[in-house]
Amino acid sequence: MKEVKLGIIGLGNMGSGHCMSIHIQHKVPGMILAAVCDISAERREWAEQELPGVPFFANAEDMYKSGLIDAVLIAVPHYDHPALAISGFEHGLHVLVEKPAGVYTKQVLEMNAAAAKSDKVFGIMYNQRTNPVFQKVRDLVQSGELGEMKRVVWIITDWYRPQAYHDSGSWRSTWSGEGGGTLINQNPHNLDLIQWMLGMPKRVRSFVSFGKYYNIEVEDDVTAYFEYENGASGLYITSTGEAPGTNRLEVSGDMGKIVVENNIITFHRNRVSEREHNRVNTAPFAKPESWVCEIPASTDGGEQHVGILKNFAKAILNGEKLLAPGEEGINGLLISNAIHYSTWVDGWADLENFNHEHFYELLQEKINTSTEKKNVNRQVADLKGTY
Ligand SMILES: NC(=O)c1ccc[n+]([C@@H]2O[C@H](COP(=O)([O-])OP(=O)(O)OC[C@H]3O[C@@H](n4cnc5c(N)ncnc54)[C@H](O)[C@@H]3O)[C@@H](O)[C@H]2O)c1
């Protein structure tokens, strides 16, 4: 195979952006846009105008069976990601799924099982993994430079989204259409990064508010406490209702602390490990000597979506290692589900023995009482790259 023939399902904000990168801007060597699919007549018109000559399908099954594509990129609302991915594997296609992997872990476990049965490449659009800043933090933690982790605090309250955003699609910010609020929409990137850099927490206790700032039924304000296997603790705070908000990550370890703010990494580096200092020190107020180091990492954000597309193409064509394997999509989603679950049951959520079935039942109760928003003014606004 010389080039990957890609089909894209869902031509909304994100899917149309991917079409532009591949077909109009030719940013992805080795990949061509061979077909597109959307259920909306308005999107069909858009495709006919913007992508002349690219075959259009009104349903995924027909595109899968067409023989025109080797791989599919799924960019429809979250609930449908797993079912479309499973069907893609069954039709012998390579699959790249948009984030989040799905809405609930039970369906994502099924998707991962289907991927495991197939010999196809399975990726997920975790474009933030291409950001050199997060790659460097991961490196500092995993190489042992920071020492044993003691605490992580991530405040991500700069995901501001006004009511007009929540009203920009009937599926948005509803249990039935979206399956959650900021945890499932904006935060999948951060919840993936936190586990990609630091590993999975063992259990979670959360305090989540639903419709605190907006007329929505899902969450717009989250405070969660994480516990890790080694005893480290974490605090994860996010909201769509604060302006201007903050994005500040601080990870402390035995060898100091890493702070990431404004895409700049500062390493407050202990000259000796704090535990070692404590073992030998006799002075009541003596602290380990600490140096403030600015860590070099490109601040351009990396290649983002195009980087993931290039990597996916190379994985299919040359067996290149995936930066974001699809199977890993469940990790961030498990943290997300656990945060919801802890608040719903008003207790701890155990990630190692997560009750996938009970989570699904509780979600189903929300879906059953969900008020799908009617008559909202759906705009394919220019939201690309904003989450
Ligand atoms: N990686 C990122 O940075 C990023 C950014 C934006 C959106 N996304 C993800 O992309 C997905 C889509 O989000 P969006 O903002 O583009 O939504 P959107 O509402 O703008 O677009 C979704 C499109 O899918 C179509 N669609 C729905 N069900 C379909 C089906 N069964 N078959 C074919 N077409 C179908 C709709 O008609 C619509 O055109 C979401 O899961 C979202 O989380 C990811």
C-alpha cells in the first residue's frame, strides 16, 4: 500500500477540519480522503461544495462496504464512537476514533475487544500528546528525574464555554446526546494526559456540580481527589464556568516540583532527594537546596491533529509505533466515569475494580430523564482546535 485511503464519518466541526487538513491543505503525506459520510443533508451540501469529487455516503455501513477505503476516522458525537469502530473492524478497516473513546467504559471495553480480535491499526485522536511540553513532563517523571511522585494538582478552569456554546447543537450538554459535560467534552485530553504522564490513580473521590453556571443538565464544575498506588495524592479541578480561569499543573516528587503554566515548564529541582535530606539532616528548619530550572521544550503546541493523522498513516504504511493507541482511550474515560460515579454514589470510586455495569445503569437513569434540547440554533461554528 502506497497511501492510506481514508473515509471520514461526521463532517461537523472536527470532521470538516480533518477534511481540510487532508484534502485541501495536503498536510498528511501518505493519506488521501477517499470518501466522507454524514447523516445531515446540510453537511452533504457542504461536502459537495467543498470536497468536489470525494464520494459522499449518507450512512457508515454503505461507506464501509464500498471498497473505497482502507481506514476510517470517526468524528461523530461520542456515544457512537464504539459501535462505528467495532463495525469498522468487522469490515476489515483500520480505525482512528475521535476523543473521547466513548461515553461509558462498558462500551469501550467492547470496542477494545473488537480491536484485539482484528489485525488492524487502532488509534485515538489524543492530539495533545503531540505537545512537546507534555512529552517533556512525561519524560521527567518517567525517567525518575522528579523522583517518587508525592502529589499532583491540576487546575484547568480555562475551558470557559458560555451558554451559546452549550446551545450550539441539540446533542451538546445533555445526558442523552453527549453523556456528560466538561468531563466528557473538553477534559478527555487532560484526563488522558494526566494518566499518560503520571500513571493511573487507584481510587477517586469527587464533588461535581451539574448545571451550576448554565442551563444544562450535565456537569460544569468538578473537584476530584485522586489516590495513587504509591500513596501520592492528586487534586483535579475543572470548570467551564470561570473566566479567565487558570491552567496550572504542579507535580511534586522527592526531587522537587514541576510547574507547567502558559505552556512553560519550570522544574524546582532539589539538589538531594527530600527523603534523603530528611534522613541525614539535624537542623529543625533546614530545607533541601533547590534550583529553579526552566526546562527547554518547544512552546508551539506540536503538530496536534495533523501529527496524529501522520502517525496513523505511517503506522498503517510502515508499522510506525502509535503515539496514541486506541486501546488507551479507556484510561482517561475510566477516570472520567469514576469522577461521575463517586459523586453519584457519594463515595469512593475504585478504579481497579470499577463497577462498569453499575455506572452504566446510573448513566441510563440520567439518560431516561434527559431533556433533549429542541429548537437550538445549531451552528457549525468555528470551534476547530478549541478543544
Ligand atoms: N480532538 C479534538 O480536539 C476534538 C475537537 C472537536 C471535537 N472532537 C470530537 O469529535 C466528535 C464530533 O464533534 P464535533 O464538534 O465535530 O460535533 P458536530 O456536532 O459539529 O459534528 C458531528 C457530525 O456528525 C454527524 N453525525 C452524527 N451521527 C452520525 C452518524 N451516525 N453517521 C454519520 N454522521 C453522523 C452530524 O450530522 C454532524 O455533522 C466528538 O466526539 C468530539 O468530542 C474532538
